[in-house]
Amino acid sequence: MEYIHVDARGDACPIPVVKTRQAIATLPAEGGAVETLVDNEIAVQNLTKMADQKGYAVSTQQREADCWAVTLTVGASAAEAPAPLEQPAAPTGSGAVVVVSADHMGEGDERLGRTLLKAFLYALTQQDALPSAVLFYNGGAHLTCEGSDSLEDLRNLAEQGVEILTCGTCLNFYGLSEKLAVGGVTNMYDIVERQLNAARVVRP
């Protein structure tokens, strides 16, 4: 089995994911394994999420306080490694992706903007055709964390099959990594890919 080593320590999101995908693309048709070294848990989560989405087997080993080895096994060789987590069925909906990049909606008075965004997220839960995902980044990251007035609505969406995803780099920047209260963590590569593949992108 071919084995490729990638050192992504010190690389900002989404470089660890990009480097790993590039290494996987060089594996032979029969498959192989890519071991990527990263220096933060957000990168571990991003690589694990990518593996689950693509159907790769994945395992993680923490080697030092700030070093994790994430191994993705691809192709026929994956039978030799633990099976990847089963993914939930994609929700039936509009094919849209909603992107929230701030904690308020529109320009002008921010207090009014926060009220409007809360109303928007509630109204989203009442639609017949739901989006496939709601992506949060920059100031929008606050909405998925402890203390947010929109947590009940976001949990409602998640229960209906909508993916609630927050940028890991943004959570780190705002000191919110330990306060995420709904959904999962994503990276800029995934944010770009989802918007490009969406039937339409909605930005409140």
C-alpha cells in the first residue's frame, strides 16, 4: 500500500485540507494512505469531516501536545482500516445554501439588524423547502455559540436535516471554540465548495 506523508503544521485553514486532497489525488488507482500532521484540533476536525464526506477511512493519533497525525485510507486499502462514520441522508429541500457572515442583517442600525436576523432564522424554520446547509463565518460565528438568541431556531433546522456549519478559523479568532452550541465546524475549502455546488446562495 502506498503511503504519503504530509506536514501541514503551521498552515492556516484550509491549507491542511487542500494539501491532503492534493496528496490523495496522486495515489494509484488501487488506493493507499495519506498521513497529515497538523497542530490544532480544528484541522483534525476538518480532515475528519472531509474523510467522512468522501467515504475514506480515517484515524487520528495525538503524538505531542500540539501535534496530531490524521491518516486517511483511500480505495481498496480502506478495507484494512476502520470504516468511516455513516453519514446522514441529505435533506430534501430547495438545494440552497444560506450564508451568514455577520451577527446582524443589513446595513444601518445594528440593534435593528440583530432583530431582523433573528426573525430571518426563525422564518427559515417555517419554509416548506429548507436549505441544505447554513454556513456561518466571521461575525456570524457568534450565532451558533452559547448566548445566541437563535440557538433554538438553529437546533430546529438541524433536527429537520439542515447542516449548521461554522468556520473553525472564525471560532478560534473570536475565542469561541469551546462555546459552539449547535452544528459542526467547517473550513474555507468546504465553504467555497458548498457555495459553488449550491442551486443558489442566500445571503440575509
